Amino acid sequence: MRSKMKKMFMMIGAAAVAVSANADTYTDANNITWTYVANSDGENTVTLGNGSACISTSASVDAAEIPWTFEKDGVAYTVTQIGAGAFADCSGLTGTLSIPPAVTKFLGANTFKQTSITGVSSFGTGITSVGGQASFINCSSLSGTVVIDDGFAANFGNYAFAGCTAMTGIIVGNGTPRTGRFLANGDSSLVGAWFKGRTTVSSGTQDNTEVGTYSTFKGCTALKVVLLGKNTEAYESGIFLNG
């Protein structure tokens, strides 16, 4: 039994070494070091982060300077995926975030958790998958109205914008199939929300935008209006629970 257990731990350890060996770094012109992992598609595409923050959490970085494309050792790379927790707790990440169309996936939870970004000008019309929850949780500097592009075709997980206490509005584009529970939980400055709904053809039927409404606006004490598009379905009760 001990022999089998020892062998199993050795295999796990070897796998961990293999995973970490895939990680590489790129140092930009501002002397910020970014961690990335090469994707397996053979197209010189990469994933920012490797299950942890892709930069030092204490680094001061303007979101406009995230290297969505970069060159290293004469090879040009393009970021197409953002790893789980890639910017988690990076309080020095400030400014306006613009995710380019080449990015197709958030691979896990807490992607931009507790950063200091002040706005989002584009969520990236190429994104088709958002893995995990709490993508922008506790981004307390995120202010104004957040607009999710119509071309954004992914589901948002639970707690996506929870704790964004300076956010005053949110517009969910007509390409978003579903938003999770507790979407704006605790967003005390939120005044209005608009779920635009959509009319698309899928196997000859009309799809709905679904809002996972349980406690979607819990703690949103300034909320005055929620607009639901004609094809939007609020499929559970409690949308204003404790709101």
C-alpha cells in the first residue's frame, strides 16, 4: 500500500513539474514581468497566467499596457486566453480595460478580482467562454456604466460584478446567453440595469437571455430601474432579495 501511495505522489509531483515547466515570462518595456503559458494550437498563441496572477500583485500597471501581443526571442505571440486568477488581487492594475477580439476565453474564476480598474471599454467580442465565477468581484474602483458588448457570447458566472461598489449601471448585450446569481451583489451605487435580450436562430427556435435572478441585486440599495428585453427570461424568484 505504501509503495502504491509513494508511486502515486511521485506521479503527481512529476505532473506538477511538467505544468510549471510550460510557464514562461516576458518582461515589457516598463520592466514588468508577465507570466504566460504557450497554447497547444501551434499558432504562437498564449494564455496569460498559469493558475495565479500573471504579474506581481504589487506592480503598478495601466490596463491599457497589458501586452495582448508581444515579441520574445524574435517570435510574435498573441494572447487568446486569460487564466484563472490571472489578475486576482492585482490592486496596482488601474485605468480602462479593453479586451481585444483575439481573446476567446476566461479559463477560470477570479480573473480580474479586486483590481483597481476604473472602466471597461470593451469586453472583447471574441469571448465565447467564461469559466468559473467572480470575474470582476470587488473591483471597487470600477465606476460608471459597464457595457457588455453585443458580440460577447459567453455566460457570466455567479458574483461576476459583486462588490463593485462604484458601478452605477450595467448593460448586458444581446449576445450574452445567461448571467449567474448574485451578479451585482452589494453594488451599493448601482442605479439601473438593462438586460437587452436577443433574437437569434438556434435550431429554428428563438433563444432567450436568461438571468439567474436569485439575489442578483442583493444590497443594491440605490437601484431604481431594471429593464428586461422582450426575450429575456428571469427564471427564478428573488431578483431584488434584500436589495
